[in-house]
Amino acid sequence: MATMNISLPDPLRDWVQEQIQEGSYSSTSDYVRDLIRRDRESREQQMVLQEAITAGLKSGISQRTMEDLLDEAKTKLAALNAN
């Protein structure tokens, strides 16, 4: 495992220490690793969302009405709730 050194202003260092003392994390390294994992997951989710938006924009204008779309969404929701 590689080692990195970071510098934090006192208020941020104090915040990290509070998280450790509350038992949320076992160490500063644990806290930083969790932040990095969450950042990676967030960016991956943003990429997936952006890809879906781009695909939607490229697909053109739908011939379905708003009522058709709402009916389809309600049907899918009912199927999810049934499971």
C-alpha cells in the first residue's frame, strides 16, 4: 500500500479527529480512503447519468404523449412494488 502525506488546515484536521473519536472511522487513513471511494462512486454515477442524458438527447423527439409516458411509468412502478 502506498503512503501519501497531506496537509490540512486546523479546522479540517479537527473535523477528521472528531469523526474518529465518534467511532465513524478507525483512523485518518480510513476516513480519507472512504472519501476517495465515495468520490469515485459519485463520479461513476455522474458518468452513467450523463451517458443516459446524451443518449436521450440523441434519440430525438418521442411520438408518445405525456399520458403514454405517465401510464408506462405507473405500470413500471406498480410492477416494482408488487415484488
